[in-house]
Amino acid sequence: MASGQQLTEREMTDTEPEEMGEQAMGPAFVASAASVGLALYYYFVRGDRELGTFVGLWPPTILAFASYFNQRKMRQQLETLTQPGTTLKNAFDSMMGNR
């Protein structure tokens, strides 16, 4: 077991996997929210329904790309953990952030 000081130091220096996912989805979420606002602006304020509908299709596309890149990153991490010659202890330690 790690002491409280070691845990605090590790939390300050290492990025946990959940935090990496949140950081990756942050810009995509902001871009999606902005495109929803832009679509509403075009659709209701400017009265250009065709352009508003077109811009309204951007958020699912942006979020789909972000999800794809997150899944690629997770797959690469999984492949590095399951390489031939990797012991179960080393894989578990690497996954938990002990290395």
C-alpha cells in the first residue's frame, strides 16, 4: 500500500485515465455546443432554415469523431498492456498507474 504522501504526489504528477477522457471530450463538447448555438441562430434569427439545419448536423459528427479518437487511444493502451511477454502483475501495475 502506498502512503498518503505517495498518493498525493502521484495524483499531482500523473494523469488518471478518466481525466484523459474528460480532457479529450472537452473541446469536442464546446465545439458541439457552439454549433448548436450557431444552428439556432441561423434557423430562428436569420431565418435561413436550410443553413440552420445543415449546421445542426455538425454536433453529432463532432462528437462521433471525438469518440472514435478516444476509442483509438484506449485500444493503443490496451495493446501495450497485452503485449507478449508482459506479466499479469506488470500489466496490472501499468494499468493502475504504478509505473
